[in-house]
Amino acid sequence: MRPLLVVLTALMLMAGAASDPSERLQDPAQEARARTLFAQIRCLVCQNESIDDSDAELAGDLRKVVREQITAGRSDGEVKAFLTDRYGEFVLLKPRFSPANAVLWLGPFLAALAGLALLASRFRRREPTPALSGEEESRLAALLDDETA
Amino acid sequence: MTVELGAFALALALALSLAQTVLGLIGGRRPTLAGAGEGAAIGAFLGVAVAFAALLTAFITSDFSVANVASNSHTAKPLLYKLAGTWGSHEGSMLLWCLILTGYGAAVAGFGKGLPAGLKSRALGVQGLLGVLFLAYTVLASNPLARLASPPIEGRSLNPLLQDPALAFHPPFLYLGYVGFSVVFSFAVAALIEGRVDAAWARWVRPWTLAAWSFLTIGIALGSFWAYYELGWGGWWFWDPVENASFMPWLIGAALLHSAIVTEKRGALSGWTLFLALAAFTFSMLGAFLVRSGVLTSVHAFAVDPTRGVLLLSILGVSSGAAFALFAWRSPALAPGGVFAPASRESLIVLNNILLTAATGAVLFGTLYPLIYEAFAGAPITVGPPYFNLVFGVLMGLAMLILPFGPLTAWKRGNVVDSAAQLRLAGAIAVLVGFLIFALMSPRKALASGGVALGAWVIAGAASEIVQRTRAFKAPWPEVRRRLTGLPRGSWGMTLAHAGLGLFILGACFETSWKVEAAEALSIGGQVRLGAFELTLKSVGTVDGPNYIAERGQLTVTRGGKPVCAPAPERRFYPAGKQSTSEVALCNLGFSQVYTVLGERRAAVGGGPAWLVRAYYNPWVQLIYLGPLLMALGGLLSLSDRRLRFAVGSKP
């Protein structure tokens, strides 16, 4: 029998690693850009963690790469392209909107629209019974009067 | 000896569940057998309870001849965590699952006195069948009471991260929620067998849904709270597959709560309500499969074992497959329910259901998409938090927009213009709050300000409903008071739950958007700035805990030189498992918190020792937990409504 929660040890490494002052860039604006990018890039060896959170060595290396690219004046898109060229789309936590991923991005909204269409068709199929007309109202009142009389 | 007795009782419970299934299903037509089925249900629960008590005893007495205890406990562990160790492992948690499953069965048998005999007997039969499947799995494939041939002298201990009060109670609440949906599932299958779903059926199902959903809310909130303060950086939701697995039944449960109201009050949507009733427990089982099979990579999964995964998938396939097949076969014959106009409370609840279901679909799809994509495209892909935040956020944002209209619009045929007029003030408050936040908070964030406005809209909307119903500010005070005290508890429960949701949105928006972070290597006496605060490291000492040793840093937090609080975060080392954890220290400032972490020791510039101190200012973070707590309270308050008491409604 294996001990419990083998993978849980990975959690202990989650420690807001990217905030380490020894890694930080001098320029606060560039550092802020780097941090925003970190949150969108996957630590490849971890379980669903961004390189912003992970303490793994590889995450540290990727942070270094991203910070270097930013210091070198690359744009956010260029940095991401640099990473996807090397590691594939796997490295992005937010999948790109591409024909292959269209179903992922649009699926939930299409499902909601389909639900709306179903609801609408229900109203078209079965009109609710119309409210009583003035004449019917007075007849009903007369009938009720008869009852009580 | 106790352990063998427990193992025997577990096998007996399996046999009794089998009897419960047969007697219950036949008893639907032959009332003489129904009583025996109820007895079997109670007996099965007692059997599992004995087995659970045996495992509990083994954990308390640190009986390392039991394999499960040896790998998950340690003599030096505090009693609470010895107890929690019972459900800390895969085998133990499956036993807890079975205990709750049979417990709900026994509750239906014991408390469902007013239920029609046929429905009750069949529901117990179906519940018994679920019991057979899960108990057989536990007895044959994951025996929690297996002995070791050569017991070790000391156990391997529970992961120190899990030795925490919030996490000790997290699984029981979570399972009370997950497994609570089994009752709803059984009632749905029983109704499909009988071919009749009506307002009375919905009324019997709603309390079980309310109970399960409220417990699940507490369970998820406890888990999230644990992550917040235990993982050391203040994250509280990661869209991790395991979290998603618990979130999907919650969303479906929320949809079911609302659609069951329509079925109960108006007799409409009965097919849809049945579908949700089947879906809620299906998602619970899917969660159990995802967490235990290892098909998805998750930061917190149980020890992965593919055979168990296959078995759990089979249980899911058999029970849900059969139930949905029955649904496809029988539901077209269900009587169509009451009609309603496009502008009516029914329509608004249907809209809520569409959005909640689409949101569940987004969570499900996003969670499973990497598997699907890899199977077709051959390349791995990641679907991470940015996807979920965007898609889920848009769908839920729409749901929040329409939420306040629901309770103010009449059944059958309402007038949205009237409801809008009643919500004028709430809308004005929300817009004003949004603009104020946009203007005052720095940095300026439009989207987050919109989120805050939405939270304010939901809260103000909930308040407007109470104001309307009591005619407050219009009628004289005695009348308002009479109306206030006359409001049913179910109505207060709804208001509380909706307001709780609004508070959660406020907390989530503030925390994620205006969190401040600071990290610096500090020597003794060193200072770092955190937003408006100054943090000073006063001293670092060592502490001896019951099963750990720790370094404790004494910090002071000041604001403009004035003392605010003195947190003392720790860095603990557990020799039993050779693991270290950081114990954060929190200062409460209203709803906000200063969150401090003591990190590793490193050399300072001058050569002396320094410690990496990290701190966060988390504005309004407590609302993230207060909100769900109110939602759960609202659910339980509704449950205490006399009209909804289990099966009371069946009395003529």
C-alpha cells in the first residue's frame, strides 16, 4: 500500500515563490509585467501550478527566462511566443482561441444559448391561458354572486 | 479483535444492503416487505457504524497492526489528528462515504414517516443498491481494516499539512454534501419507476437537497479556508481538478434547489428537476472517480491507483447509466407541468438554471478538456485558472444580474417592469458603489469595480425583497413588525443565502484585485513596507511542539508608527515525515487581514542571519468565508421551516 497523498508534497512548494526579493527586477513596472505573465504560464513539471506560485527549480528557471526577456525589451506576446515555440501550448494556462479550441471557449455559451432556445420554443408551443376578458370577469362575478346569494 | 469485529460488521452491512435493495424494490408493490427493507437499511447503517468505530478505535490506540493506521498515523500526533486520520486516507474516506450513504438511507427509513409507502420503499431499494455498490467496493477493493503481517513499531504519520482543524472537519462536511445527493438520486429513480413526479415529490426531495447543499457549502469553504492559511501565500481557489470535482455537484445542487421550488409550487419543470436530481449525485460520483483514479493531474489527489479508478468508473457507469436510461425511457410520459408566461418567476428560475448548468458545463469541460484534446490532437494542453475565471465569471455574472428579479417577480405571470421599479434603489446603490470603488481604489480597476457593483446589487436586491414584503418605510411600524415576524423561515433563508452570495462576490473582488504583497529578507530589527503598514522583525526563537520543532518569528505591524498587531508566524519541521511547513500568522482588521509568513533563513548582506519574510494585505478577505457561511446558514434555516420538514408535507 502506498502512503497517502503522494502528490501533496508538491503543495508545500507552493509558496508564492515569485515574490522572492533575490529574483526581483530593478524596474517596478517591468517586475509587475513579469508577475502578470508568470500567472499565465504553467510550471511544466508541477501539477497545474503557475510559475508564479511554484517553488520548483524549473519554475525558477522559467521565471528567469521571462524576466530576462522583459529586460531585453520583448513584448508580452513575444515572450509567450518564445515559450510556446519551445514547450508547446501546454505551457500556457489560458488556452489560445484557435479553431481547435473553439469548442472549449464557445461550448458553455452555446449550451446556454441552446437552453434559451428551448425555453423560447416552450413559450411558442404553449401560450399560457389568456387572462379573463372584461366580459368574462363580469360573468364570473355574477356567478360568484349567485353562489353567495 | 475490535478490528475483526469491524470487518465482520462491514461484510454484514453489505449483505444487509443487498437485502434492503431486494426488499425495498419488491416492497414498492408488496407493502408487507417494505418494513423489512426499512429494518435492513437501519441495520446496514449500524453495521458500517461498527466498522467505522473499529477503525476509529484503531487510530486512537495507534494499533499499527492495521495497515491503514500504520501508513497514516503516528503515536506523537495530537488526538484530533489521530481521529481525523480515520478519514485522511483513501480507504478510510471510502468507509466514511459508506457510513454517510447508509446513514442517509437509515434517515429516510427512520424519519420519512409521512412518505407514501411505495415511493419510500422504492427509494430505499435504490439507496440500498448504491450501498451495495460502494460497500462491495470498500470490502473487496479497499479494505480499511486490513491487518499487516508484521506491524511496524511506529506509524508513518499523516502529512503535516493535513494536521489542521479546518481540514480535520473538511471531509465529513464534504461527504455529508456529496453523499446527501444520493437520497435525491434515489427519490428520482423511485419516481421514475413509479412514473409519477408531482408537487408532493418535489416537496419531499427539497429538504434533502437543502441539507446536502448546505453541508457541501461548508465543506468546500473549509477546504478553501485551509488552503488560504496553510499553503502560505493566501490563495483560496485554484480551479484544480479536485476542487472542480467538489464544485460541480455544488452548482448542480444549487440549480436543483431552485428548479425543485418550481416543481413544488407550480408543478412545472418536473422532468428537468428529475434530471438535475440524477445529475447531482452523478457529479458526486464523478468527483470521487477523478480524485482517486489519477486520470487528471491535481495538486491534491489521493494515492493514485488505476484499478480503483476503473472500479469507481464502473460504479458510476452502472448506477448513473441505468438511472439516465430509465429517465430517457420514462420521462416523456411524465405529465407536463403548469404553464407560465415569459415574464414570470418560473422563467427567471429557468434562466438561473440555464446559466448554472452552462457554468457547470464550463467547469466540467475545462477540467476534462486536456484529456480530450490529448486523445485527439496528441499534444498536451493546459486549461488553467485564466480560462475558468473568464468563462465561469461571464456566465455567473449574468446570473447575478438577474438574481434580484427572481424573488420579486410573481409566479405564472409577472411584470418585469414592476420588479425593476421595486429594484430602482438597489440598482442605484449598486451603480453608486461601483463608481465610488472605481474612483477611490488604487490602482484603478474597471472590471473589479463592476464586480463589486454586482455584489452590492445582489445584497441590495435581497434587502429590497424583505423591504417589499414587509412594506417597510411605507406601512406603520406595528404592521411592518407583524409582517417581519410573519415571514416564513424559508423566506429568510433565501434572503440570507442570496446576501451571502453577494458578500462572497465583494470579498472575492476585493481580495483578488487589491491585494498587496511584500517580501524581503529581514535581519532582526529589519523593516519592510506593506501598503499602508510597516512590518518589523523583532526576534526569531525556537519552539518545541507536540510532534514538531519550529522557528517562530515575532513581527510587529504598525501603521504610521502606531502599533496595529504583533503576528508570530512559524516555520515548522516534522521529524516523523521529515517535512517542513510554514504556519502563517494573521491579523484581523475588520474584514481585511494582514497575512504574514516566515520563510527560510538566509545570509544578510552584512553577513548576519536574515529570514525571508513575506506578507500580504488581503482586503475584505473574510467575506470570502463569511459569504458561504451565510449561504449554508440560509440553507439550514430554510430546512428548519416547518413547511419543509422532512415529509411533513405529505400529511393530508
